Amino acid sequence: MAKGRKHGKRTNKTVRLSIPKRLYYILYGIAGNNEQKLNRLIRIIIEEKLESSTVAEIASLLEPKSRSDQEEKEPIEQD
């Protein structure tokens, strides 16, 4: 009889990520045209970003940028 998978929660979750083709090819080239190295490279980049960011900074990435905020930061020049 074949063994089934072990019970319990997995320690890692699988995430699918969509990135632009240009960025994909750049990272793929850096990884030496190897999918496993590419996945490891992307994981390292994400982990380093999370380690160096605060929760507030990460949460601010979810908020949509409104035009009124950008207009307040850039003063309007009048002639």
C-alpha cells in the first residue's frame, strides 16, 4: 500500500507571481538561465526587502496613490 502525504501544515506556502517580461528576462539572465536559481533569487530579493522594511511601509504599498497627494507634494507654478 502506498503512503499518502504526511499530515500537518506545510511550513512554506507556494505563491505565483506575475512580473513583466523584461524584468523576467533580466532576472533569468542573472540566474544563469536556470529556473531553480531564478526562484531562489526572487525569494532572496523579497526576503531582503521584507527584512529592511517596517510594517507601515509595506502596508503603504497596498494603498492606492491618489492624484491629490501627488499634487500637494508638487507645487504648481503659476506665471
